[in-house]
Amino acid sequence: MEIKVEVPEDLKFLENVSGLEWNLLVSKILKENLKKLSQLKENLSHSRLTEKDVEELTDKINTSLSKRYN
């Protein structure tokens, strides 16, 4: 799978960092965040929350993570 990522302006200085492996960096960040989401969903599956509650919470987390890394 290939994903296109746009680097925010405030991180453009990283283009000049030699030896920076963008594929490894982005892959690691994605893997860590997807693992956290998976763990959260697993934890929530044992809760009394409804599926709708879980979806709303997941949306909030996704939005929060998006804001953090954008």
C-alpha cells in the first residue's frame, strides 16, 4: 500500500536533515497510533458502552490525533 503524506509548513526544515528515512518515520508513527486505536477498541469492547458510543469516542480520538500530527 502506498500513502501520500503532505508535510506541514512548520516541519519543512526536516527536508534538509540528511539521512532521515521518511518511510520508516511515517510507518512507525502510523503503526504506533493504529496500535493505540486497536487497543482502545479492544478495551472498549469489554465495556458497557454501545457501539454508537464507541464510534463517537473513536471519532474524537481520530480527530485529536489528526490535529496533533497536522
